[in-house]
Amino acid sequence: MAVELLTQADGYGIIIGLSVLFCLIILGAVRIQKLYLSEDSDQSEMFMVANRSVGTGLTASAVFSSWMWINESVFSAAYAYKWGIALPIWWATGLSFQIALMAMLGIVAKLRIPYAHTSLEIIKMRYGRYAHWLFILLNLVNNIFGCGSMILAGAQLVTGMTGMHVIAACILIPAGVVTYTAVGGLKATFLTDFLHTTVALILLIYFSLAVLTNEHIGGFSGLYERVKATNDYIPGNYEGSLLTMKSKSSVHFGLVLKFGNLALVLMDTAFWQKSFASEVHSTVPAYGLVSVVILAIPWCTGTIIGLSARAIEKTPIWFDYPNTLTTTQVNSGLVMPYVLRSLLGKGTTNGLLVLIFMAITSTVSSSMIAVSSIISLDFFRTYINPRASDRRTLQVSHWGVFFHGCFMAGFAIMLEYAGATNNWSTYFRPIISCPGILPLILTLLWSRQTKLGAILGAILGLFSGLATWLSLSWYWSGAINIQTTQDQVPGLYGSVVSFFSPAVYSVIISLVWPSRFDWRELLRIDLIEDESQSNSSLQSKAPSSEAISETLRTGNVSEKEAYLTSGEKSSPTPSPPRTQSNAQIPLDDVVHPFDEETIRHIKKWFKIACIYFVVNVLITIVLWPLPLYRDWIFTKSFFGGWITMAIIWHFAAIFAVIVYPIYDGRQEIARAVCGMAKEMKRWR
């Protein structure tokens, strides 16, 4: 019988209290932005893409936070408990190359479609409404299952720790996020992402070091000896050892995770929006930096906490001694809570509850902005009111945030009563999300992919993946249900087919019925901007992409206000003033909004991003884990060096996404502080 680690009062108090606290912080931050930094979240460009003015440090922190789900900390420890030291590395390497790929695609998007707000606008401009509808569906499904599974996983964790009803947790977790996201928009999520990341990384390094140095663990040497002394036999591991990299289950899970995470990044508009929101010179450095330091979370925390659970589980120090963790408890992520409660006490376990809240709300807030942007831009402003004003578009975005929050609470509750777990979602999500990845990449990189190829490639790939997954689940288990469809091998094969087959279908179809796309068409997407900022309820004179595609007109060209990539004119790579709209002029007269120097700058970063992506894949997938996949068990000295490097990597992450953003934004911070100081003097 499971015991409660904390009281229900702890659960309700932390979730509700932190929700209120973050709402107040964002209200203050939005006011400071508006008064002292000329950043108004009451404008759509600011709400959705932060005026494309976010620097390297804050972009890196926001991307890191969006990618630091509770999976990377709490669940990596749980699965390290199941399969040993190999799992955290396969988990870590499954987080990196996707961000490196996003750096490459993000900088290409800056060149090809500089004023995009969502990745789906690119699909609409290139292939028309039917492809647009299909990719809206794929994006929404990816967002819904990704966000819903995280809310449910967090709710189940909170329930397992405090006894709070799981339905209450599913409702309260997204409730506070709705408020501050609707008020602050994307820049607000960048700021809260920074706060989330700061608190989470500090807590995680404290948990790891406090557990490792605890007298019942005894440091590197003590942990190694205690894990070896357990004599736990892990099927599929070399000699059943927890201290070997030769672990079949870890490899299978890691491969499925790589496909699933690739879908979570590329098929999630939130990651595209963060690249759109970043300055031209910030996209590649920010995403590249995150792809390196993100390795720290599962590698350090997952390894130390997961193995420590094995070391103390059968000793009197264990909080629930003599009971051991059940499979359900492990799959629900309760390994870390039990370790912290056993070794560090109730106060630290409360800290873990704070960490869980931070991780989930960061994921949910970016998902809300992404889905609200799809609702307002890809649906409302495209098909319902193509000439909607800036203010009207913003209102729809706010309602989109509210609707998505309510829907996700209900969806998480549905998953709970359907018996779906985070483990099942891990194997299911790649199969339904991966079919759109390669057609989307080819949309940006290959001018010869046709509309038919993009549409049929994604559809046929989805059916092929589902057929592979379900047929193999039935073949090996004799039935199709929640239990059999979360087996590793059917999920792996289904993910592989869902990912690769759309490219085969799309390329064949595109070559059989060929055509070539003119990249200048993508430059027709404009800023969402009203002529009069003082009366933003006026109808926008710049029509949406839907109106453009139906009637291209010449004649009166609206003057655009000067547009800069940063709030300061001294930015290294500013976007030039937008002197005319490309929306209504002939294709031959379409001009790129960036000057030649900026375009050369983007092309240079694209080459760097391509080289870095190849190097990242070779290191994280081939050169690092594969040579260690052999008949060998870690020695004590190698184990000590392994853990030491993981801890150093964690401190590097703290410097990269906490310290560096403060330095990078020092001028904006100084401006805000000076503005507030002057305001206080006037009050006196």
C-alpha cells in the first residue's frame, strides 16, 4: 500500500499559491515592458512573436525551459531505476539533435519567410488550404497529446505524492497558466520560462548533490558499491547489470524517444514561434547552446536519483520500508519523490513539488501561445475574417488561450479515465505526429515538393505507421489494448515507418507529377500591423495570406512603420525599415525586407547550423553511446568520472541559461531599473 509523502494541503497550497504568484509577476513584468521598454503585449506582433526582438540569452532560456519537461528530470530518474545507467544517456541524446535541427530550420525561415508567425502559414502560402487544414490537424494533435500527457503525468505525480484528487490537479495546474499567458503573451512566457528554468535548475542540482553526498549513499564510491551490492537482475542488460551501457530496453526506448521528441519540436508551433521571436543573430547561437546543455538534466539527475533508489530501496532508510516500488509507481514517476523523502526529508519533497509545477506550467504556457496563434492566425484571420484588425486578432488569441487551457484540462481527465499513462503516450505520440515532419522540412528546403506530395505523403505515412504499430501489437501480444500498444518494439517500428515513409511517398509523387515553387511567394506574408496604433480597432489595411492568394492587386501600397529586430538601434543585425508591403504587388516586384548584409549574415549562420547539426548527430547518436554498447560493466573509477562530468555539465547549463541571459539582457534590465527609479523619485 502506497503511503502519502506529503499532505493534500501541501499540494493545494503550492499549486494555487505559485499560480497566483506567477500571475502577479507577469502583470508587473508586462507593465514594466510597456512603460519602460516600449513593448506592448496589447499588439499581436508582441503577443505572438515578441516583436522578433528576443536576444540570445533569453531565447536560450525559453527554449531550454520549453524542453525541460518533467520527463527529463522526474521520469528519466524513474526509467534509470528500471533499466540502469544506460537510460539517462539515451534519454539525453534524444533531446539534443532536434534542437540543433530547429536551429537550422529556424534560420532558413528567417530568410525564406521573415514575417511568419506560425509554421502553418508557410504551408498555407505554398500549398493552399487543403494542405493547411491537414497540417493544422497534425499540429493540434501533437500539441494536444504532448500537453495533455504532461498535465496528466504531473497530476498523477502530485496525486501520488500528496493524495490530492487527480481531477483537481488536472484542473488547477493549467488554470493559473491561462491567466498569465493570456495577459502577457509570448514575451511573458519567455520571462516566466526564465524564472522556471532558474528555480528548476537550482533545485535539480541541489537534489543531485544532496542525495549523492548523503551519508546513506556515500558519494561516487558509495553509490557504486551499493548499486552493485543490490544484485538486481535487469532483463536485456549485459549480465543483468544496472551499470552497463549494453541495455536493449534503454536503446529501444531511446530510439522511440528520439522520434517522439523530433515530432514534439518540429510539429509544435511553439518552438517555431521562439525562433521567429528571436533576433536574426540570436537564433542559431541560442538553439545551438541549448542543444548542448540540455544533456545535463537526464544525465546528471536521472543517473544519480535513479541509481540511488536502487541503492536504498531495500534498506530501513527507505521511507516505505519494507515495501518496494511497484511497476505502476515507477511508471508514474514516483522514484524521485521517494528517494528525496527517504534521504532529505519533507521539506525537500515540497521543493520537488515546486519543480514539478515549474516544469509543467512552462510546457503548458508555450503550448497555449502556440495553439492560440493557430486559432487566431491560421483559422480566424485566414478563413473567417481575413482583414481582422490587430486588436480583434489579439482578442481571438486571448480566447484561444482560455479555450485551450479548458480543453487540455478536460483532455487530461479523459486520458486518466481511459487508463492511458505517460508511458503509453510516449509510444503513441510519435506515430501520429511524425508523418508531418519530413514534408514540413521539405517545404522549407526543397522547391520541387508538390502540393500532392506534401498532402499524400503525410496521410499515407500516418496510415502506414498506424498499421505497423497495431498489426505488430496484435502479432506479438494477440490483442490490441492499452497494455499491448505500449510495448516497445511495435512502438519503435511504428515510429520508424511514420517518420521515414512520408518522405518516400512525397518524393516519388513530386517527381512523377513535378512542379517548382518560387520562394519569393513566401515573402508575401506581412506583419500584423494597424496603421494607427492609437486606434487598433481599425480594419487592417494589410490583408491576410488568404486574401493575398485569392486576389493579387497592384496600386495603393500601404506604408509600413519602421521595423527593427531589437528594441535598440544598435543591434548588430537589425531588420531594415519595411517601406512597402509585398502582399499586393506582382511577384517580380517582390523584395526581401532584409538588406544584403543581413541576408549574407543569415546565409553564414545557415552554413554554421548545417555543419553543427551533422556534428551533433554524429556525436550524440553515434560516437558517444554506441562505442559503449558492449559487453562491459562500469568500473568504479569510470563511474566516478561519468558522474563528475554529468555534474559539471549541469553547472554549465546553469551558466548558459541563467547567468548568460542576465548578462545578455543587461541593457534592457538597466533601462527598466532606471525607468522605475525615475518613477519612484516622482512619487516622492
